[in-house]
Amino acid sequence: MWCAAAMGLMTVSPIPLKNRSRSLMKIGLLVLAALLLVPSGQGAAAASLAHYIEEALAHNDELAGARAAELAAAHGVRKNGVLPDPVLAVQYYLQPVETRTGPQEAAIGINQQLPWPGKLALAKEQARRQQGVLARRLEAVELGVIRQVKEAYVEYGYNSAARRITRQGLELLRYSESVALNRYSTGKLDLDKVLRLQVEVVLLEERLQGLIDRQDVLRTRLNGLLGAPRQTKRQAPATLPVVGLAMPEAELYELARRKSPRLAEADTVIAREKVAVAQAEKDFWPDLTVSLKTIVTGSAEFGDPPDSGRDPVIAGLTLNIPLFRDKRHGAVAEQRHEVLAARSRRAQLVQELDGAIEQVLAKYRSSRRRHDFYEQSVLPKLRQEVEVGLQSFQDGSQGALALLAAEKELLRFELEQSRARADQAIAVARLEELAGVTLAQWQAVPLGEEVPAEHQLQ
């Protein structure tokens, strides 16, 4: 708004040549006030990060698939640990068998298999362990989705900030171009200096258009994470979140060992493989089958025996003989080595987790140092340099190329500061995924404002 007002002053009635420099000086001060002093975080409110995370947890497709897999495993527990269905057998004799008590016409029997004590309980425990593995995996997927949403939110916000900063730099360059044209019309500036400024304006316009195009790509990525149609409109964050670790770095490693769902999944896999060892050892014992059978017998045709027509009842007990023990020994050895393999994978996972934390911490420290250095040391000096350079350029004591160089440096480091803040937030998001917990309060603070102490690393 200030920029529009300042540039609008240039279209009013012509200013006498002898007063033009003084008028341009006043306009320049208005432009500087708009571009250097107005906080860059102003803008309409956008959906909060918490809202996006809530939407992703409810509609993300990858998360929905992990939930379905865990729920399927939970239902699968019910089918384990129960007896096999009994078997009913009905036989009809096509040719009745004549006996002393009468003809045997049919037979009805029922069989029930009884696994060796402990086998059913182990099968149910194995199913519970598998559900536990998928539950821990679901937690890991959830943390991964939250991390991706935070990264997409930060990149979306950074691109918006980069557009805003680039647009401000473009307005400043256009104003410098107008001053140069005015000086060229009076013969105080060479044409090549004016052309150089105009080329820089065109290049910056192209960079701004690239940022505008990238906004669509970032919005599509965010919509994909939220399970929304690609065309869904998303207002970019007005500010970038400033995020700092609120705990000592050394504690992250121990915290990850206790809270990481990937390590918890590895522990559950080890427990599952131990149950599989116990199951393999149980196979050395036989399964039993009990049966009850009756034979339908007709009345005797000759004589009158006392048990004529009585149906005999037969109870039976069968068991399988675990005769081939070598294959059972092989199964036990196989499962024991699966336990060793699971333990080795967990140990390797701890090493990978420590390495990943160390790597992300290094990126966090670097981005935080860069952000603070730009904000506290570089940008204040560059803003002052541009302000002084613009005044000197207007009164003719400084050349156009020196002003152009100062403006380009200011634009560069303002973008670098925004990039450093974005990288810092992304590093914290990745540390949260690795540690398995939220490590900081995600709060949006306009660029240029002081970071609250509770958001800084202790």
C-alpha cells in the first residue's frame, strides 16, 4: 500500500525541473519506509499449522492405509488361540452289515482336534505381537506424515516470504530506474547505467514469476499430504514459524531411544521372533484328536437277543507322532537365528538413528547461526547502506551501479534469512520424527521480530 502510494505520486502533474530532485528525495523516503521499515510478515491470516496437521491425520491416504493394516491385525488376533472346528462325519452303508444284534445301517461321528497345551496360547501371543509391530509402524507413519506436513507448510511459507521480499526488491529497483531515467533526461547519467538497471528489473521480474509458479507446486504437495483434491486453494502462511529446541541437544539421543516408534517396532519384532522360537519347540509334542461315534443299528431279524437294535457308541483318541525330528530341530534353529537377526537390525537402527540425529543437529545449528547473523549483523547494515545509497544517488554523489549492487545484496540476504529460518524449522521437524516426540512450540513470528527465549536452544 505504501509502495503503491509512493509510486502513484510519480504520475501526478509534472514537477518543475529545479524541484524534481527534492520531490524524488521525498518519494524515495516513502519507498524506503514501505520496503525497509514495514514488517514483512503482514498479510491476511491463513490456516494454522495445527489445522493442517489435524486435517492430514484425518484424511492422509498413507496414514489411512497404515491404520487399516493395524486394524486388520487387531481383528486377526481373534482368529488365533481358538480350537479348530470340530468335524462331523455321517456315513450311510449302501449294503447294511448284518450283526447278531441287527443290521448296521449308518454311522455318525464327531472329531475334535486338541493341540498340545500351550500351542494355542502361543499362536494368540504371536498374533498380538504382529499387531504390536503394525501399531508401532502406524506411529512411525503418523510422525512421518506430521513431519512432511510441517516441511510442506514451511516451504509454502518460505516461498510466500520470498515472493514478498522479491516484490519489495522489485519495487525498489523500479523506483531506482525512475530516478535513473530522470537523471538521464537531464544528462546527468549515461544510458548504459539506465540499461543496466532495466535489465536487472527484467531479471527480477522473471525470478518473481518463477516463485509464483512454484507456489502452485507447493500447494499441490500440501494438498496431497492432506488428502485433498489437487485444485484445493490454500492460502500461504503470512509468516514463517520460528522454531528452536527447548532442551539440551545431548538429551535427544536418549529421548530417541525411549520414544522412537522405529526402535519400539524393532523391540516388538524381537519379541515376536522369540514367540516363534517357543512355537517351533512346541512342535516336538503331538496334537491329540478325540472322537465320538455311534452306529445306527436296526432290530435283529432272527431271534431276540437282549441288545437287539441297540446303537453302539465308540470313543476314540488319536495323536500324530512327531517322528521326523530333524525338520523340527531345523525350524527351532531357523527361528533362533531370526531372533539374532532382529537384534542386529535393532542395533544397526540405533546407529542409524544416532547418525541421523547428529546430521540434522548440524543443519539446525548452521541454519540458526546464519539466521541470527543475518538478522543481527548483516541486514541492518545493508538496509542502512541502501537508504544512504539511494539518497546519494538522487543527489548525484553516488553512481547507479553502486546503488544497484547494494540493492541486490539486500535482496539476497533477506532471502537468505528467510531460507535460514525455514531450514531451522525443517531441521526441528525432522528431529521430532527421529525422537518420536514434539520438541518445540511451532509459533509463527514475523521476520525481523525478536525470537522468544523459550523457542531458543538452551
